[in-house]
Amino acid sequence: MNKRFISLSILFLFFFTIVPVWSQKPVKKEIILEKIKAMDSYVREIRGYLHEHPEVSSKEFETAKFIQSEIAKLGLPVTPIPGTGFYVVLDTHKPGKTIGLRTDIDALPILENPLNLKQEKKWISQNEGVSHTCGHDGHMAILLGAMKILHDLKDQLKGKIIFIFEEGEETNSGIDAMVTALQPLGIDAIYGNHLRSALKTGDLFIKEGAIMAGSGTIAFDVIGKGGHASRPDLAINPIFATANILTGISIAWNNQRDITKTLTLGISQVQGGETYNVIPNSVYVGGTIRFFDKEEGIKGFELVRKVATTIAQAHNCTVQFHDGMGVKINPVVNDRDLAMLAQKVITELYPDKVVSSEENIWYASETFTKYSSVAPSIFLLVGIKNEDLGSGAEHHNDRFDLDEDALPYAVGAMVQFTNRFLNQ
């Protein structure tokens, strides 16, 4: 009788103490919307400061210091990794899942134009020759705003949140060290976002499957024999060989590929010769290939190699391919279950903002793709285009600007997804 009573008591304690922790209810959307509104001015202020103080990839020393000073106000621990990147853990001290939320922190070596497409920009870089002309200043502000809100709501959440600050996205310099650091943390999902100049302000592009392209670098030298331009017969001119190689690649591109699979070829550099009367020894060719199917991307590079080598031989030249030539980054592919969850729960918060049309797929590339080796991942594109304001110039353009009215939607989407993923 006593044993039975003890067993029933244990069961009673189990269901009335443990189970309520496991069945934590999601935070109501009204509370989240209220928090976002209260956080709006902070997010804009942070974005403005970071825009005025950009740093290029792997040199984000002051950027990291500033962000960590904001994190210190919340009393959260910072874990540095080799380079300038770091991550921060928010532990609710209740059992549950672990989610990673990521931002990049670097800017570009571009001299900023003080004008956008219509008028003077609100914020201008104070570091000459360096600018946030891709939107990473906004990404950092979004994550800091979401961090503060989630910290405020931690008693209503369960599990852990890992805030990821990635060095050098533009040059791929920080991603591998970050992935290595995150592997042991038992992360169940990783969420990220990117501001997008082709989407109107506040639109949230969420779709399963590939949403950003993979990329690789074209880099090779066509090597001939230099000489005096008055006697081209005594030289082996790599310029004519290069011209024929580029024509040959273009023709082969249209006739030897699977036309049902998107594959773009962008030749952006042809460099050779120093003066008008000297035939150079070599000509350099550079560019990029973008793809959504990795195998097709690999075939594209094989085609470039074959055509370049064959045509060079016909001109008595050789081709030297650089070590860096080939596939660099795979496409960003959203996990199906996470994409479906994101569409559902973010639509609940913003009924008129979620879009999923394939026309919004982006041909740019992102190191975010590598986080899928850590955990299933989801990546959103957030619209910043406002013709009245003058935002909407392409990324990596000196007139690039963003509509700060997009930032609350990005913060809200991140907080809402985290809330429902941890507490669903």
C-alpha cells in the first residue's frame, strides 16, 4: 500500500512539475508586436551607427567590439572564435530545442555615393572607401534587436538560442571557423535573413528549396610568347587566343548545356598588355559561374576548361588554371519543414507580407549555405525597396540604400519564428 502511494506521488509530481515545462505555450503575437514597436528606435539607431563605421572582411575589430558592448548590457556570455567572429548563448534553463540566429558583420571596399536613387542618404560611411552597400549593417541591427526582445521574453521560452556573428561573409573568410565552433552545440535549426533590394519594403520571401545561387570562380591565364608588335609572326599572341576562347565558351555555353537548368556565365576580367607596341606574354581571364544545381555547376567549369585548353592549343598557346578556379559555395537551400513552419507562423504575425513566388529567387550567393552542415536551416529575404525614398539600387552598388521601415518586419519574423520553433 505504501509503495503504491509513493509511486502515485512520484507520478503526480512528474506531471505537474515536468510536463508544464515541456508544454510551454508560445508567446502571443500581440506581445511580440508590442515588443517590436518598442524596439524600433533602438534598431534604427544601431543600424545608423554601424553604417557610419563599416569595416571590410576580416578587419571588423571595432564592429565586433561595439556589438559585444551592446551584448554586455544584457549580461550574456560571448564566445570568440578565430578571427573577428563570435557567438552568444541565451539559455532559458528549461529543457528544449536549440536554435541558431545568424548575422554577417562585414562591409565592402566600395566608396559610398552620398546619394541613393533619388535623394541624399540618411547615413553615410565615415570610413572612406568602405561602405555597407550590401545591407549587413541592417542584419546586425536586426539580430541585436531580436536578441534584446528574446532576452526580455526568456521566462516565456524554453531551450537555448545561439546568436551567431559571422566574420567576412563577402570573402568567405569566417564561415569555416564558425561552422567548426557550432558543431558541438547540438543546434536543431539555424535561421538567417538577408535584406533584398528587389523586394518592396517589408515583403518576406520564404520558400522551400534553393533560394540563392551557388557560385564558383573562373580564373585562368592564356600564355603565349611576347614580342614587338611590329613582328607579330615572331611572337605568339595570347590576346587573339583569348578572344577566340571567349567566343568559343559563349558558343559552347548555348549548345552543350542542359538548358532546363539555370547556369549563368559572367566574364568580368580580361587583363593583358601594358602598351600599344608590345605583345604580352599572357592574358588573364576572370569571372564567375552561378548555379542552383551543383552538378550542373561542376559541368559548367569542365566546359570552360575543355574549350579554353583546346582553342589555346590551336593558337600555339597554353592555359594555366588558377588553384581557386571551381565551385566555391553551394546554393542556399531551405529545409522543407522549416520553410513550411516559417510561412505559417510569420503569416500569423504579418498576414500580407509573406511571399513565395519563384521570381524572387536571387542569383547572388551566400555563405549561409554552409550552416546546413550543422543543422537544418532556413533563410529569408526581406524587402527594402521604396521608390519614393530612393532605395532599391542593386547590392554592391555605391547608391545602395535601404528603407529602415523594413527592419521591424525582419525583427518580427526572427522573433516569431524563434518563439514558435522553441515553444511549438
